[in-house]
Amino acid sequence: MTTAIALPELSAGTWNIDSSHSTVGFSVRHLVVSKVRGRFQAFTGTITVADDGAPSVAAEIDVTSITTDNAQRDGHLKTADFFEVEKYPTATFVSTSVQPKGSDFVVTGDFTLHGVTKSIDLALEFNGVNAGMGNGPVAGFEATTTINRRDFGLTIDMPLEGGGAVVGDKITLTLEIEAGLAS
């Protein structure tokens, strides 16, 4: 991994993502005029900070845990029309670089979804470190990116009679992450 930055507030070591205080969410256009939002309920990950302060990220998402708060839609999303979770039950992200961008950062990494790996950039805001509540320090991060579902083999076409499609191609991924320093 190449990196040109260090986040001095983050102590060297492994920071584990606390999934009970984090969200991996998404949104996609529906019927051209609105958005459907959802999230993955099960995921794990680490932020590893080297002795020189350089961070790296590795995460795994359990795609079978997808929820849009609509059981019928969630069931359809798990089929071969979309995520094909029996064949591709996980998505992964492994960072390859972290670069400053103004007061924020860009985390570049290899994202694998539906058996396809592509390099993506996450716009990252580092929210700092807090002493925590007796279990050691916690760090907060917010990250976003937009991907094209077709780039990852999610190519279902559901055209509308008047133009457009039931499901848009652009997917916005939004991560709200809290991580604790492993002891």
C-alpha cells in the first residue's frame, strides 16, 4: 500500500470497526424520480495504522444481510437478477492508498462485488478520536462514493414504458464508521 499521509490522532495498531455503531448504506434511483435506501446489517473491518502513522483499510460486507426494510424487495435483491448471494455472499474492500484532499482524504482501494474487482475512490472525512467509554479510544469516519452497478455485473434491465428504468445505474455508497483500538 502506498500512502502519503499520517493521521496523528490515530495511535499505531489495529482499529476494529464497531458494526453496532457503524452503518454501511446505499441509495439508488427508483422509477427515475425517487431513491430507495438500504444498508447491510453485517460487516467487519479494520483500519491498521503503521508505526509511521500510515493507515490502511480492509473490510468485508455480508451481502446476504442487505435490507431496504421491504422483505419482498430484499428477497429479489438476493436473487440472480441482482446480487446472486448464493454465489457471491460477500463484498470486500482493501485500500491501496490514502491521500489528503483539502482537509479530508481520498481512500483508493480494490472493491469486489458480485465477483468483480474494480478500483474505487472513497471521499473520507476523519471525525477524530474520542477517549471512549472505558474500553479504549474510538475513531470516527464518514466515507462516500458512487459506483455504476453495471461495472460490477449487476446488469438487470427494467425499462419503463415512458423512458428511464425502474432501477438506476448509479449507486451511492455511504459509510458511517466508528472503530475502536484493539487492545
